Amino acid sequence: MPQPGCCRVDYDALFDDRDAKRQLDDYRRNGPARHTQRLLDAIVAEGVSGATLLDIGGGIGAIQHELLAAGAATSVDVDFSRPYLAAARLEAERRGLADREVHRYGNFVDLAAEVEAADIVTLDRVICCYPEMRELVGASVAHARRLYGLVFPVDRWWIRAGAGTVNAMLRVTRQTYRIHVHRTAEVDALIRSHGFERRTHERGLFWQSLVYRRAAG
């Protein structure tokens, strides 16, 4: 859902060049973050050889780079931060993957009709940044031919309390960005309603990673 001008989040400012550089440097030194690695391991276990990937909110491109290295054929990255897209392109060029990765700027919900479906669709720490979870998950899972994977905050009371505190501070400082802790059962039910069955569900202290496979038939 497009946000009205008075409420639009400036994702370029929120996820800026400094943050993109910091994350890219950390990725080059240490590899994917732990929650991202859990998601990657679960997806690779389902088979990725020759697969196409749609990575929504892909950040510096860790999922794209890792799955292409694991045997996926091509990837499309849709992100609302120009600095992150630039970092993802830079790393793709460094790894010799530029001809297999496509990077698009914008809100995926707005661009969904223009983006082709893919064998694998991923959203790593994305729905917690998006107020209209049902629209984003609904549009993205409809693009998944075979696998759908996502990472978002664990649905625990103390995480909700912490997010509420942070959001209160953001309101005081007149920031329009908010953290969203969506109900796990609601997200799960929505994905299943599109014909998917859950294959893995791993919970960390803060993040949980889930991978779904389209049910036979």
C-alpha cells in the first residue's frame, strides 16, 4: 500500500550509505548473520540447483550471493533503499555475479504486477518494517513457485514491549518509521492459505526463520 506523503518513511535515510557499508563490511568478514544463515541452510536443504530467486528487501544481497553460489541460476532483488541496492550491486560485481543478479528500487507491493514469479521467494527481516503485513506477504507468496522463506521477530511479549518502547521514542522524535511484531500464527495461516506447507521453523532469541514449500497438487 503506498504511504501518504505525510507518513512516508524515507528508507534511503533510514538505511543509509553508512549502514549499508557497515553491513557489507561485516558480511565480507564474517559471512551472513546467524538468522540469515539459518534461512539459507533450510532453503539449500530443499534444493536450489538452477532455481530462480526473488529476494524482497534484500539489503546488501547476502541471500542472493549465497544462493547463487549454492547453485541457483538468477536472482531479482527489490529493495526500498538505494544505498543497500548499491551495496548489493557492488558485492555482486566483486563476486562475478553481476550478470546473474537484477536489482530494482521500490516498494514490492507497488511493483508486484511488474515482477515475474520465481522458484524461491525470500524476505529476511522485511515484514517487521512494513505495516501492511497481509498485503506484503500475500503479494510475495503469490510469486513463489516452490519455496517461500522469511525471517521476522519472534512473537514474544517482551519483544512486543521492547518494540512498543522504541516506537514511542520514534513518535517523540517525529520519525515515521515503526517496528512491527506480527503474530506468528497469523503470518503462518496466511502463507498456508496460498497452498504452502511449513518445512522448517527455527527460533532464536529475537529472530525466527521459516521456510515453506508449495504443497503437491
